[in-house]
Amino acid sequence: MSTRPVGTRKVLVTGGGSGMGLAVAEALLRAGGRVAVTGRRVERLEAVVRAWPGQAVALPCDLASPSERSGLLARARDALGGLDGLVHSAGVVEHQLPGHISEEALRAQLEINLVAPLRLGEEALSILEDGGGMVFIASTLALRPLPTSAVYSAAKAGLLAAMRSLALTGAARRIRANAVCPGVVDTEMIRAPRLAPGEPLPQGEELERRISAQLSTLGALHPLGRLGKPEEVADAVVHLLAAPWTTGSELVIDGGILLRE
């Protein structure tokens, strides 16, 4: 019998090839757990498996596809020889002002940030071992939107509501559901340049300058004076996976950004 806490032994991590998902997967693997990483970029998933032979498995999946994500928890259970944890880290954001929100961006953000984690959570209720845990990575934008984050904020706020329903439903088998609400974390998603409607993508040195200025501006929004690190979010996620008397909670880890007026 493993001495690691239930919820951290055999875990499926979506978006596990990069950013916060990769940081979560690596934290669990370092602690001796086994992890199934899923996402669309197969080469990144395979890099995790190569780095952690015998502990990590790759389950490529386009979470936007209902047919591909159906049965994903069962496949992870079979690959790992059991499953006691689920972490949904995969996400997509496209900043657009109301009046300029494209149908494609609307559907993509709702599907990945709300529909997919809800469907995975539903499956987890029957697949996870008793006492297992789910953690969904939401955002402080669920609690305080920007003018350009209407869709993303709505999806993440919906995710928090869905998490609470999953927590209530899973309680009979002590299956816990919680969420982490990070501030701005230094990932590839944050390094995508934010453009005005119709503005072309800058190139070369101008692109580098814009990204550097964007990161500096975003970091300065936090009273603690910097962006978050994926590893800091991973610590919070692993804590919630292992917390046997915590369910339906939202853990804010945001460098103080919600303290701003």
C-alpha cells in the first residue's frame, strides 16, 4: 500500500505537456506518483514519458472533441493500473472586446475551459477511487473580469460552479473537487501578444519588445511585484489533491492581484 496521500498516487493531468500542467505532473512524479499526461501536442507528452520512464504515460487527446475525450478517465485508469486523481490544467484564452468576439473564439474557450472539464469531472465520479481528488485550474478572471475577457471569465466562473456541484455529488464516496484560481502566471499563454481588433501580429524585434512590455505590465499588476511561477501553482494543486477534508473550495494564489481596486 502506497504511503502517499490518496489523490496523488495515480493522476491524469490535462495540458500536461507544458505550463502549469507540466509543473503539476512533474511535482507528482518527483513525489513518486504515476501520471498520465494528455494534450494535443504529442511530442511534448512523449518528452515527459522519456524523462520519467515507468512513471509517466502519454494519452494524446484533443479535449475539444467530445468523441476523443469520452472515456479518457477510463483509459488513464487502465494505463496506470488505477486512478485516484484528476487535474484539469488545459486552457485557452483569446482576449477580445465585446462587439469583436468571434464565434470561433467563443466556442473554443467555452469547450476547453468549461465543457471539457465538466465532462471529465462527471466521468471521474465513477472512475476515481474512493477518497480521490479533482482539481480544476480556474483563474482570478473568474472573479474579476477584464473588458477583453468576457468569454474566458464566463467559462472559468462556470467552471467554479461546476466544481461545486461535482464536490457535492462526489461526497458520498469522499471524492473531492476543488479549484485553484491563479493570478497571472508566466506561461506560453501569457506570452501571446495582446492585439487590438484588426491589428496585425508584429514581427522580429518589435514582437519581442511588445511581449517584454506586456510581461512587465502584467507583473506590475500584482502587489507582490511579479508574475506567478507554474511551480507555485503546482504546489497548491498537489496540496488540494491530498487534502482529505477539503472539497468545494477555491484556493486563490495570485500575488495579491485581487487586492487591487
